[in-house]
Amino acid sequence: MPDLGALTPTALVELLERLTPEDVAALDIDVDAIGRAVDPRRLGRDDLTALLRTLGRFPEFALPRP
């Protein structure tokens, strides 16, 4: 797994889009680590939307429904 902080927002989204839920579980990817690695100043609105949409694909990252 590359250094997440070194990736551009677009590259991070592209990497996450290639992962399956099984990959996320096997690699033990932590959404908090992703959040710490992302520089919000580098995120445009489209990047943020794409990142959140991509993270929402993984049950480990899904927010509980009320």
C-alpha cells in the first residue's frame, strides 16, 4: 500500500475505487488513517464527493443508519 499522504486526491480515489471490500478487510485499511493522510486543502468539491462515495462502498466505513 503506498503512502496515502503522498497521493493526490484523485490518485487516492482511483486507488480506493480499485479495491474490493475483501481487499479492505485483508489490508486492514483504517478510515481514520485515510482521513489523517488527506490534506483538506488539496481536496476540491469533486474530490471530496468522490472520496466519500468511494469510502461508502465499504461496509467497514459505512455510517450506521438511524
